[in-house]
Amino acid sequence: MSTDIRPWLPRVTVATVVFEKGRYLLVEEIAETGRPVLNQPAGHLEPGESLAEAAVRETLEESGWHVQIEALLGASLLTNAITGITYYRTTFLARPLRHDPEHVLDSEILGPRWMSYEEIVADLSKLRSESVLATIEQHRSGVSFPADTFFYPRPAT
């Protein structure tokens, strides 16, 4: 057991698996290493947001797509091998509603990419992390949970 008394604080992130007509919405982005990688629309939870709200916001910011959350796919812990930072990632299944081609994407995003499962697995080295394929596989398995699995109690008045 470690004698370090500092609290261990994983970073809270969200992601969406967006699937339509046999293709998944990914975003091509520049990783910490400087190389382009593929990821689901994903990012950090901001103060005052629910996890689902954060997932909807991040999807728009990174892809220009407005989405509706349909289900929870799962949650995972991942430690980045380069930075050593641990992330707690909640992944939602979302349905695309409409694309806003005028939406300015986050600066590290090169653009959205709709890809088939076969295209994704053809070169796994392009994926940002193993979480990308793991959550796609979760979607393909058919296992999901109600979108309201997480609830947010309101303070008593």
C-alpha cells in the first residue's frame, strides 16, 4: 500500500458512440504525440453538467453533429501510457439528429469521419486508445443500459 496521502483523482470524461446506416461517427484529432488519431467524440465533464449533457456538448464541439442520447453503453477506467493520467470514461449511445456544417470545431479536431466497422478494424493503430474499439464492440454486442441509469438528485428546497 502506498504511503502517499494525496487523493487519487481520475479525470471524468464522456464519449458518444454514434451509429447510423452501418457507420460510426469518429473524429480525427491530433493526439498528445502530434500524430492524427481517430476517437469517438469525447471530452471532459464541466461543472454543473450531467454526464449526458456533457456527451451531447462534446459531440457537437468535436463533430458539428447534434445528437440525442439513447442509452448508456458503459463506464471504464483508462490510464494514458504517455501522460500517466487516469480517466473515468462514461460512454453513451447517441442518435444523430442533424449536422451543422458551419459549427466551428475544437482546435485539435481535423474533422468528423463516418466509418464502417470494417474500416475501423482495418488499422487499429489509428485509434486514440483501446476504449474506441471497446465501446464500438459494446454497441455491436447489443448490451446497453437505460440512458437515465445515472440520476442527479436536486437539493431539497
